[in-house]
Amino acid sequence: MVTPRLRTAFSDRSLGSYSFDLINMALLLAVIFITLYPMYYIAIVSFSDGKEVLLGRVRFWPRGINLQSYQMVLRDDTVIRSLFNSILYTSVGTAINLVLSTLCAYPLSRRDFSGRKWLTLYVAITMFFQGGLIPLYLVVLQLGLLDTMWAIVLVPGINAFYMFIMRTYFQGQPTALHEAAIIDGANDIQILARIVVPLAKPIMATMLLFYAVQHWNSFFHALIFLTEKARYPLQLILRSVVVESTFEQMNDIGAATDFMVLEKTIRFSVIMVSTLPILLVYPFLQKYFVKGVMIGALKG
Amino acid sequence: MADLPAAKPLSPARPGTLQRAGRVLRKDRYLYLIFLLPFLYFLVFHYLPIYGVIIAFKNYKVAFGIWGSKWVGLQYFIEFLTDPYAWKLIRNTMLLSFYSIVFGFPIPIILALLLNELQISWFKRVVQTVSYLPHFISVVVVAGMVVNFLSSDGLVNRIIVALGGESFPWLMQPRWFPGIYVISGIWQHAGWSSIIYLAALSAIDPELYEAATIDGAGRFQKMRHITLPGIAPTITILLILDLGRIMSVGWEKILLLYTGATYETADVLQTYIYRRGLEGADFSYATAVGVFQGLVGLAFVIGANYLSRRLSDTSLW
Amino acid sequence: MRISWFAAGLALLLVSGMAWSAGEEEEGAAGAERVTITYMRSEHPSSPIDPEAPVYQAIREHNNIDLKIEAIPGGDFNAKVQLLLGTAQLPDIMRLTQRQVNDFADAGVFLPLNDPVQTQAPALWAKIAAISDAKKTFVDGTMYYVPQLNSFKLLNGPVPNIRRDLLNDLGLEMPDNFEELFEVLATFKREFPDSQPWTNRSGTRNLLNRSAFPMGIGWSIHWVPSEDRWVYGTVKPEFRSVLEYFRRAYEEGVLDPDFAINSSSQWHEKLGSGKSLFYYDNMTFALNYTLSLRQVKPDAVFWPVPVMENQYGERRNYFYSKHWLTSGFIVSAASEHHDRIMSLFNWMADGDGEIITNWGNEGEHWHRVDGEIEALPSVLDTYRDASDPQRAMRAALGTGLLQFALIVDQKPIYYYDPPEVSDWYAQINSDPNMILPVLPPPFNEEERERLKRLITDVDNILNPALDGFIIGTLPMEDFDSVMQQAIEAGALEIEEIYNAAEARTRQS
């Protein structure tokens, strides 16, 4: 896509600019390599024969390629059901996050809002003081949310950290349209819905991604609030496969509960199965990070 | 603050103040209404449980519950702060955070700027997509990879041996632990964090670049005078927030990477609490340390916020 | 109550119209007597729990009890346990470790089991009473958990295992003492410069925990049979020679340079790929390595080394315990079904129940051959191709240690073992120098609080130092001063507390 930015960049090519481009590309190629190889390694192990892996022969290419471990993983009802749960929790949870965070960030972004200072502090304090798990668990218990999806999606309703990023973005929005709307007699709710949110697509996309990933990767709330296996999200299953249980072994020599760890191919297949769905979200959002969105919105 | 109408009491008389407050509330009634749901959210899921903090001042026994347990005052705080080992833990925690901020914080910004300068749009998309992948790898797996790469015959030592050097026990040297922690952290999160900056970059008005080009500005000048100022508020806010987390580090990774030999630099508050927790359910002690952590974090944020408000117009509140 | 008020408000605002049935529905139709009992335990990935497995169906049929099974991933189980015990929100039955039970014994959340088991589950009581160590699991005389017992088990242990094929190739003898072991491993290192002969997992404590006692002085707090008392071995002057041994092993490349950082999976890979040639750990793992190595070297085999002589002329090595006394089943004090649980326990402890929870149903999963219970060949064949056949079989049936059995019959786990494995068991079980470990005594509340503190303080000094002595960053001359610090931090007080508690237990 040819943005005005791109055209101007091509027009002022100097030698310095050219070599900068080369170095830049080389640097970013290096970034690609060091970030991609470990993912690639996980992938090739998951496709390889377990015995070849144990012999340490799988380094750069899969060996004894087969889908056996995937067959085992995907045949497992637990994995399929938890995959569905994860998708459900992530979608519902992210929707709640976006609504709540927007409702929270917008008033705090308004410099003329009388409650701004104290309400900001009201939110900020929660970043430093948590009552701890026990009282949180008791609150969720009292609300009757234990062992339901709502405990998973409501408890992390707003991430104050993300909310502040959102607020900063709102503060950076041009104020011209804003003022025009006020003159037109629009109230704050109308301004939020008709001007602020439509103009905030990049940050909405970012927040969508961040919250979705947070939900997808989270296991701790599920661990403490859910007991029914049928409601477990995928990450809990993943952890049961990759985290070595050390606690029972701590009990000195008496407790003979040593186990062989699961085959690496199976563990890595579970990692692949639990990672791929969320990776697919990004390409759909990527266009919002490309420049020019703002100007389109302003002119349209 | 100057932009708060309520903070300018022109008339000290009571009825006037009430009237004024009423007027302000009426003016902002929709904003308050918008804030209602978030307000309730924080109230229920953060402020209701916060009463649990009192077990830091009690000897919490399940049999008696939170209210019924015996008050012990500051016993756990004193016990913690008078333990010479605690200071080593605090030092290690803050050093690891400090290194992470000094070396880790600028990288996503640089990455975002470099990406922004890329001319080829498909390449840009590929780098962007690939660089955020490590964020998705579970920390257990990341730690396994770090151990693999740094083990006696891992990738790093193979390269050193190939260049004529000698295999080095990286993970057994206290001196190297912070570096390993920070570098693997950058690898995990730099691409991911750059997304925030990319979003901020997209908000910069393209007309500014066009105007600068007409004025004959070069690439680096534009980067310095348009791009960086454009994302400066985001950078400031993130830095303030990061400073607030100075007492909390990625302890799960540390737990997987440290050995007795590296305790000297690697043992941090949370790993210590974890070990103590395993020995027995020490809820009160753990909460006391948590309160201490929160206080230090809050102090840092207030300080950073104050400085930032003095030096720029960006601040958390 | 404030919380309820907010509950109502929040429910109205956020959850209205989105009702999602959360509570359990009463199973009224199934008959007045049927009850639902929740059972929580940690779950191992190679033995997932299927609530519809034959054993759980049989429990329903025979006891009219619906088990609601809450299976928590093993690696995170302790977090969940701490939370549930910390808030007194327990399921009816839970499988816990002794330490978890001890930490909450005074919280009033567990049902004291002495009386109910004695009167309502006599079959179970008889089996517990027959085991002398079992009462060591009681806290201040009260039984809070039913220790998991064994009806049949081949004793296994953390023993030295060596590549016997390489010994043969190089014309070496099986080592008979620790010096010979060092020589053999040094020879391996010379012959195979790329190898890392002696490898270890899960940190230095695992290395010392397994091998120091056989070498003459045990690591940390341990039972010394010859002295008939508990000893904190690490701080004794004799421990220096253990550290010197490993320092020499580290310097000469006999000990894996990554001994302190290997995770279990890396450790498995080193042994299974031929990189490492010796380990001091669970004997049965050797089977997996042997099978993997045979792809490249058909005669490859790991073999347990007979108990070696140490520098004091002694030979000694621990087995794993005969019973799983350090784990067991608690009953929630708040449960509404104490009587039903006791009758379930009684059923599970004897006769039909004991057999079903270990073998499944007669005719369907097992039959009798010459009076002995044997799994049906058709059942065995079903799981033969699984990567871990015996665990796959027991998970599918819902039987054995990792599911819900009070008295465990381990016989089914040996069905798939190749012939070598029974030779290994025969060897270590006939070795007179293999001894059973002694269970730590029960402590009172004051002792538990004190121990918690002492153990952390002493470990904070010893953990870094032990690594330092082995890898040479601490000079051996510092041994005395470091150990003096550990003693000042309370190492010997730990010893005293153990011995005082032990004496108390013996009196009662």
C-alpha cells in the first residue's frame, strides 16, 4: 500500500538513507531468526518420531516425520473441550474487557473531568495492593461465581496497566472533532460512542489483542476458581503436560512418586495446539497498526 | 490541579461550595455515569478483597478465619525487615528490575522505530508477526530453552569452542545471572511490547511528516522531531508503570533458572516467599511481604509521576 | 453482610439475563439414598482421570455414590490445596501429602478419623493397625488422613545405574566401591571424551539426597540406623569428603557440568541418547533409556550397581518406602456424608472393593488363574501400543495408585515390563544392604512453626555453599566456617527437634 509517507521516503533517498535501510533490514532479519528458531524447533519436534528426539537427532529438520503425537493429542476429548472453553472465555472475556476499559479510560482521559484525579488514584492503588487470594476467592464464592465461566471473565475485567495505555491514547486524540460535537450539543456518552471510539481503532485493536492473549494464556484463575474438568481452559491442560510436578518429590526419600515425563513430542504438540489459534488473531488485526487509519477516519 | 474546576474555591462560603459541587456534578454527570461500571468492578474485585491485607497484621489461622485470628501488629514486618537475608533479596529484586528497565525498556521502542522505517510493507508485516511469537511460549518452555542453549554443550558454548574458547558454565555463575535473565526477557517480550508503540505511532498525523518533508527535513530529523515526540507520552506512561513494578520480577522464570550457586544474585523476594510457602502455609508472612512490596512500588510510582509532571506534561494523574 | 449486597448489585448490573447454570442439580430421580461425594486429587498427565471409568461406575453400583471427581493438574496442585485449605472450602475427600495435612491439622477442617474408621470401617482399620509406622502419620495422636497402603509391591529405590554394555566393551568390572565407581566413570570419560558420565536432575539436593547416605553420611536431616537417631548430615565434618568427591568428579568431567541445572526432561534426553552413562535415581527409568539406546547399539543396557562399599567399610542404600504413608486421603469435617464415606472406605479396603479399585470388574477386566488374579490378555493387548502401556491401562480402567484406591496392588504395573526389569527387581530385592527408609516422626504445632523457620534459614546458607564447593567457586578450606554458620542458623536444632519428637512417638 502506498501511503503519502512512503512516497516521500522514496523521494529523499540519499546514500546515508540507503545504507540505513540496509542495516535496518539486516538487523530485523536477525530478529526474525532468533525469534523464529525456537518456535520452529518446537514445531519440528512435534512432528518428529519420539525416539529420534530422545536420541538428540532432531536439531534443524524433523526426523521420522509423523502426526502420531497430534493424533494422540487431538483424539483426547479433554483437549477438544478445553479448546472450545478457551475460545469461549477469550471471546466473552475480551468483549467485557474492551467495554469496561473504554468506559474507564475515557472519563479519566478528559482533563476537564472533575473526578479525574481521585478516580485515577482509585484505579492506580489496585495495581499495588491486592488483598491476596484468600479474600478474592471468598468474594467470588459469595457472588456464587465459583466454578462458572463468570469467575474467569469478570475477575480480570480491567487490567489497570492496559487501561492507562488506552487513556494515554485517548488523550492524544485531536480535540477538534470533540469540540465541534460539544457545540452541536452532544453529551459525553454520545461523544464517546460516535467520535472517540471510532477514531481509536488502532488502540482498540491493540487492546483486543492484548486482552485476548491475556485470557488465552491465563491459567491461574481457572486453576483456583474451577474444579470441574469439563470447564478447564486449554492452558490448564497445557500446564499439566509441561510443568513437572515437583512437590511430591520434595518429601525426601520416602515418597516414590517419580514419573517418567511425557514424551517431548507430545508435550510440544500440545504447545503447538495451544498456541496456533491465538497466533491467528494477529494477522486480522495487523492492518490497524499500519499508518493512515487516522487520516482516513478524519476525512471520512 | 489547574484543570479541575472544583479545585478553585472562589467563594469559601458553604452554600456556594455546595452549589458549585452540584454544578460540577451536573456538568460531569454523564462522565460519572460512564465510570459507574468500572467503579463497581474495582470495588467488588479489588477493594472488597483488600480487607485481606489485615492478615499481614494477624497470625492467620484457618480455624479462626480472617476476623477471628489473633492480632500480632507489625511482627511479620519486623521479622522480615530485620532478617539480614531480606536485604539481599530486596537488593536482588531491585537490581534485576533495574537492569530490565535500563536494557529492556528501550528495545521495543527501537524495534518499533526500525519497523516504522521499513519501506517494504510485506517484510514489515513478517518481522512484526515473527518478533512477537516468543511472547506465546510458556515460561516453562522458555526456561528449558535457555538451559539448553547455555548448557555445557549448548549452542552458545559450541560457538565459543568453535572459536577456540572453552566451554563456560553460564548458569552456575552469579555474575551472569542478571544478564541471562534480562536478555531472555528481551527475547520474550520486546516484539510484543513494540506493538503498543506501533499503535501509538499510527496515531501521529501524517500531515506532520508531509509538512516536514516540504521543509526539507531528513529521515533522522523527522524521527527525532516528529516520531519520538509523537510516542513520548506513551513512553512516559509505560516507564512510570514499569517503575511501579520494580519490586516484582518474573519469579517463575527465576525459579526455573537459578541454582544454589546463583542464589547470590538470583534469589528474589518472590522466590523466597515461594520456598517459604512450600515449607508451610505462611499466609500472614507472605501477605506482609506483599504489602511491603506494594508500598515500595507505590512510592516509586508517586515519585516518577511527580518528576514526570515537573519535566513534561504527561503524568498518570 | 456487605458482600451479599454487592453481590446483588453486581449481579443486576453485569450478569442479568446471562444466567448460566452453575450449581449442581440434585439427582432426585435416582433414589433417595444416592449421594454425590466430591473427590479431589492431583492428576498426572500420563494417567488422566475419566469419571466414567469402570471403577467409578462400580463405586456407583456398589455404594450408590456418585463420585464427582475434581482432578487438578499435578504441577499446580499445591497452590489449589493451599487456597482451599486456607479458606476451609474442602471437597468431601481429598488426596494430600503428609506435609499438607500437618500444616492444617489444627485448622479443624479435617475430620478426625480414629473413631469413625475404627467403628465404621473396621476392615480398613485392621490394615492400618497392622503397619507399625502408620501411627507416625498421626498428628498428636489423631489420624487425619488414611495413608495409602500397599497390598503388593516390588520394592524399588534410588540406586546407581550404569551402562553395563560399556563395562563389558571396555573389559571393566562392575564397581564395588565408590572409588572404583569413580575410576570406571573416569575411564568412560577418557574413552568417550564427549560424554558426561554421571548426570543428575532437579538440582544439587537431588544428587546429594540420593548418593550421600550410601557414601557414608547422609545429606540434610536423615535417619541413621546404626546410631538409631536423626542426624543433620550436611554440617558434620564427614560431609566434607562427599563434597570433595563430587568436586573431583566435576573437575575431571566425570560429573555432568550441568548437574545442577538439568530439568527432568533434559536428564532423560542425556541418558536416552548415550551422552550420559550413569545415574543415581529411580531404577525403572533405565528401561526407557535402554529401549531408546538399542536403536543405535543393540546390546545397550543400563543395569543397577549392587550396593557399593563406602570409605567406612559400610554398604547401605535406601529403598523407596513400602507404603505411601506420606500421602493419603482426608475427609472434610464439613462433609454431610461422613457415614457414607466410611462405608465406602470399608468397601474399598477389603474384598470386592479392594479388587475392583485395582483391577476393574471380574470377567470384563480380570479373571483368576490358579486362584491368582490376572488381567485378561485382551485387556492387556488393548494398551500394548500406548507410549506408557501400564499407566494407559490403569487410567482407562480407573484403577490403582493414581486414581482412587486405598489399598494399592501394584501387580498390574509389571505386566508390560521386558524380562530385564524383573532381573533388576530381583537383584535389589535380594541385596541385604538395601534398607527401608524411616518415616519422620509427627511434630507438634510449636515444633512445626520452628522447623519451618529453621529449614529456610539453614537452606539459605547451605544451598549456595554446596554448589560452590562442588564447582570450585568456594575453597574447601571454607567448609568448617560455612558449616559453623549453618549450625548457628539452627542445623543442630533441627536434629534435636526430630529426635525429641521421635522419642515422644516411641513412648506412646
